[in-house]
Amino acid sequence: MKYIISEAQLSTIFGEYNPRDFLYYKNLAEPFSTKKKFMSAYPKQYYLAKKAGILNDLKDWSQKGTRNLMGYKGRDNEF
């Protein structure tokens, strides 16, 4: 039987991360609405959470920045 696991799961197995780290990142990210705000307040924790592959799983992040960029995409031809 073969199993496919993510790099984060492998790192957890090898002891680089443990489930308490993930809970710590989640509690740290909770007050922030966007990833950019979280990154500017806690850059080290942001990159560790991103490396662990759990950044998108931590919470429902606001997508307002992405929606604004998509709104400008069609306006390039107007100028």
C-alpha cells in the first residue's frame, strides 16, 4: 500500500512541526482579515505557516485585494 503525504505532513512526522504550532499560527492569524496584514505584523510566523502549507487552512481570508485587481484587469484597454 502506498500513501501520498504533503511536505508539511512529512515535516510533522520528522518533528519539525507539531500540531500545537498550527494552533499557535491560527490564533496568531485570527485578528487579521488578509494575509498581507498577517505577514506585515508577524513575518516569521507567516513564512513558517506558509512553508508548512497551512496558511490557507488557518481561516477564511478576505479576498478583497484580489477582487480589486480583477476589476482593473478589463480597464487596461480604456486608456
